[in-house]
Amino acid sequence: MKKKMIIPIFLPELACPGRCVFCNQFLISGQKGVPDESEIGRIIERNLSTRSAGIRQVEIAFYGGSFTLLSLQEQQRLLAIAGFYVKSGNVDGIRISTRPDAITVENLQLLSANHVSQVELGAQSFDDEVLRASGRGYNSDAIEVAAQKIREAGLELGIQLMIGLPADTLSKALDGARRVVGLGAHTSRIYPALVVEDTALARMWRAGEFQPLSINAAVSWIRKMRDILYQGRVKILRIGLHPSLDLQSSALLAGPYHPGLRQLVEAARWRAQFLRFFYPKSGVLGKNRVYGEPLTIQAHPDMMGFLVGPGGINKKFLSRRFRKVVFMQDDRLIGEENTGRWRYSYGQVEEEILFF
């Protein structure tokens, strides 16, 4: 059950000192401009009207720009709009996103005094070569310093990562995930680099100077990063960009875009579990036999979509080995995105497993 609602207010490229090679926030967000005060109010009211009984916490989030590079007056104006809903009791807090090199003690004091609970850093990578090639304008030391200041201010720390940028490698991406854990981040987001129209990356791609990750490679990289982050108790808020009309049009030129990227990643994790338990080299469920009895797999309803996989990919995978595969829901089994119990039975064999 979803327990937190995030109301996103996109400020595309607002106050950014330049445009990174991958960035076109107007196309990525599906938004044509920066919302004014009345539009921000409508966005918040519209989202609050859809709040379900299962939502225990609501936060307003300012995304897409470099919030702390706005003038202090503009920051105060935006925080006052969101703060009205905090004071009314309809919203619990505010979060903002910004650049690692745009964090000052003065600004953090302003944020703390205006109901901001989390600052999310658009780090993208912890590798200096990747940062230079992507035009980020700072090095990894700036991320470390900013993260420390945020933690010292008593605010929650979020860190965004992007994989598959120019000069990126799997080892660099995994190191980035470890650095996020080491900095004590509370949350993270992982985005694969996409080739979007009207960006430097699009020009590099057309010139044959850049090749994005394939969807299979992106899923493999993110699955490994995801395990590092969750083992380090970092919650992943999002994997992949939110679907928008623009990203489903000609604006997206190349790259591992999938509207259900997180589902693909989680399904791959479950497939690895199935390989471990149902395809061992020896044991009760041996390597070379095709079994005639049904294989039954039980899990919490919230986990079922990941187990079966998008388009039934995992069920098809198991059906190549077992003549019949049955998935059953059991709400007594823990159902969370990072851990859960699941049970399988085949003939006389039955086992319950804790899966991280």
C-alpha cells in the first residue's frame, strides 16, 4: 500500500547556470513553461483531491530546476505558496531539488525555517570524468561537501544518479551507488541517460560520438545498483523517467526508455531468485528435468506484479521448465518493495523464503 504522496511542481531548468549535455527539462517533464502561483495552487489542490485513505503523508516537491540558485526572494515566494498547505495541515512537508554546487549554510537555514524536510542533489555521477563529459560544472568533491552540509542542517538527503552518460561504465555506476550509501542518503533516484531532441547528447548521437545503453544493459546496471542502495537502507523513490506525452513522441531519439522500467528491474531480481531455487545444478529441483506437477508461488498482492513480470515475462520463463505455473496471492506474507516473504510448493516440496 502506498503510504506517501509526493505532489511534484516542475520548474524546468529554472535558475540552472547552463544546460547539461542530456538535459531538456521542458521535453522531459512534458511541461511547456514554469507554472505561476495560481497554477501551482491548482496542481496542489488537484493532487490533494485524489488522496486515498491509505496515504499517511503528503509532501510538495519542487523539481526540475536549481531551487537554491533562485534569488532568496523567489525561494521565499515559492516556499510560502507550499507552506500555506503545510500550515493548513493538508501537507506534511516540502522537498526541493538542486545542484551540489548550489548549497550554502544560509540557504539551508532558509529551507529549514520554511517547512523543507529534504534536499535532493542532482549528482548524476560521482566520477569526475563522467561529470566533465556531461557538462555538469562541478566535481565529486562538491557532492561530498553539499551532502555533509545538508546532513549537518538536520535535513534529509536525497541523491539522484544517472547511468549511461558519456564516459560512464558499470563499475563507475556501482561506485556511485556505494558513495550514496556512504554519504548517509535517505533516498535516491536512478535515471538512465536518454537521447532527447535539442540537446548536446542528441548532436553527439547523430555524429556517432555517443551510444546509449540498451534496455537490457540498463536493467542489469540498475538491478545491481538497487541491491547496493537497499542493503545500505537507501530508499529508491524512482527508477526511470515518468512517462510523458513528449517522451512517447519523436522528442525521444534513442536510449533505454520504458514506462515500466522499475517493473523490469524488479522482475529481473525475481527471475534471479527463480534461477537460484528452481534451476540448481543439483538438489530436489534438479537441473535437467521438466516437471509435470504444478509449481505454485505465493506472495503478497503488492509483490505479484513483480513476480509475474511485465507482460508475464517471469511466468513465461518458468513455463519453459514447468508444465504448469500458478501464482497465488497471500496477504499474510510481507509485501514491501525491498523485502518480502514468498512461498513455493511443488509436489512434496514446500519452502518459505525471505527475499531482500
